[in-house]
Amino acid sequence: MSDPISDTGRILTGRCTCGAVEYTVADAFLYAMNCHCSNCRRTTGSAFKPFAGIERSQMRIVRGEDAVSIYGGEEAAHDVHCATCGSLLYSVVREGAYVHVAMGTLVDDPTIRPSMHIFVGSKAKWYQITDDLPQYETFPND
């Protein structure tokens, strides 16, 4: 049986700040967005979280699996951080089938770019969106 991640073409590398955790992910992201919700702001310590979504099977932790910290106990939805430096690496979402990779942890440049801003209804008041990407008060399907 082949490894699904190796069948997709280009592979990207990502890692935490301290380098204790490293992952690979296929450059086959299905979507990318900038999330301005208060949870993403707090998790990243920034005005928003740029993330790219992909099937969970297309990502692998290749170093430091014992150095990850899971926040949120559900298998179907949780955040994965480095236990050493605290970097948010990715979030498990959509009933555990997908991951939202924190784009700032990618070492390599992905093909995809964020296509919209979501949850701008709760964005930081001190931050001004200055690009022309579509903006949604919540999630586009809400």
C-alpha cells in the first residue's frame, strides 16, 4: 500500500519555532482563508490566522511527535501545538477528516493563497484589512 502523501506530488515542510516538531504536507490544499475570530487571534497572538485546509491523511508529523501538545480533547476537533515553544501547528477540524495548517509554520511556499477573510464581524478593532479579498461576517455558508 502506498503512502497517500507521496502520491500527491510536491511535499511541503513545516515546523514550530524551536524546531522540536516538524511535519510534511502535500501541496494540495483545498482552500485557504484568513480567520479573524477571537479564538484564532488568541491562539496565534495575532490579528488573524492564515490557514490552509487539506485532508488529514495528507499531513504527517515527521519529527517530534512526542513533543506535541493537543488542546481540546476531542479526536474530531482540536489544536496541535509544540509542547516546548507553544507554536500552533495545525487544527483538526470537520469531524477529524481535515486539518487547517497554520500557514505561518510552513517552511516552504505553498501554491495556494488565502482567498477570503472570515469572521470579520469579530475581528480586532485595531486591525484594518487592506486587501481586496472578500470579507464575511461569519463563515460564508452561515
